[in-house]
Amino acid sequence: MPRIWPSCSSAIVARLAVAAVWLLLAAPHGFTQGSKIEASPGEARVQKISPRSSSKPYFIEFRARSAATYGHMYVIYGKVNANNQIVVSDIAGLHPAGDRNDCENCSVLSWTLGHLVPVPAETGASDGDLEEKYVSSRYRVMLDAATFKKVADYINKLKRDNPVWNALWRNCVSFGNDIARNAGLETPSFPWMEPQAYVDSLRQLNGGAPQGPLRFAASRAVKPLER
């Protein structure tokens, strides 16, 4: 389940300042864990997943998920089979160091300090990213092999570039926005917004309808992307 401490902040400056001060004074048990997101009436009409084009067997999906306050944005990208089931995949998202998928609340100190100064970051899956029930918004694009290689190479470069995290100027949304631009998508002119708002805006700008989730082939028994 998602950690108590969210991995991304993209609220306005005043909210960040208040949150940082409050966090330094409050006890961790004051937070509640992320809850399941129910679809709003506007999201009820989910686009049916059609058979994939043989020329575009790859995908990248921009996701927002719930967390205690701001939520988190990340991407899952990989390859699907003829039945639109994921057979190869990876996750990329910027979050404070220590917040791995197998370690709940390990980035409490980094996340708090990151509201004041840049802190070391990680770019893999964080706690909660693999739980579909916490996904609050998604926008998926199918890609051909050449475009996918370009995007995957760019993501790998971001991962190698000694990333840092800061709640205001380098967070999960700005990280995802860079990937969207590299993929040739139209992006919001002002990306400093919360994760769900950003992904909804990205989908609308690119003419996408609400989408359902892709399924994993063989119960997630998939091999990771080759580096």
C-alpha cells in the first residue's frame, strides 16, 4: 500500500511552505494512508482497449496515484502482446532517495528536507506504484519501435544523471513532463500542478479519452526491459 509520506509535491509555493513547517512540527501518525480513488462522473466513460496495431507494440503510460497529500506521478513503459497484455515493462518516477517500492516510509527525512533544499533522489518504482487501485489518472500512448527506443533511451539518461528531488523546482511532475515532451506530446504550459491534474491535462491536450488499465501477461511474470 502507498506510503504515508507522498513522493511528489507540486502545489503552489505557499502550500509547500506551510506543509514543510507543519511536517517539522507534527508527528508522522497524523497522516492517513492513500485511499482508493473512485471515478468521477466525467471519468465514467472509459475508452475501450482495442487490439493493438502490429506497427505499435510498445507503450508509455503516464500515471498519477493517490498518496497522503499531493499524490505521485510516474510512468510505466514497455511492450504488449497481440492481446494488449504487458509482457515487458519498467517504471520511472522521481522521488526522494529511500522511498523504494519495498520500503514503506523510508524517505520521511528526505521528503521533509526536500521542501527546503534539493535532496538525493531515486527514479524507480516507489511504494504504491504497482497497486492499480490507487491510480487516479492515466494517459497511455502506443509507440512504434523507433519512437519507443528514443523515449526509453531518454528515460535511462534521466536515471543516470544523478537526480535530485525538490518539492518546488524538481519533482515527479517536472520529471514526467520532460519525458512527455521527449515523446513528442503537447504538454501543459505551466506544469507546476498536482499529479492528477497534470495527467488529466496531458490527456486532454493530446485528445485522449479516459482509459482502462492494461493487464499483465502471466500474472506479472514478465522480464524487465533490457538496459
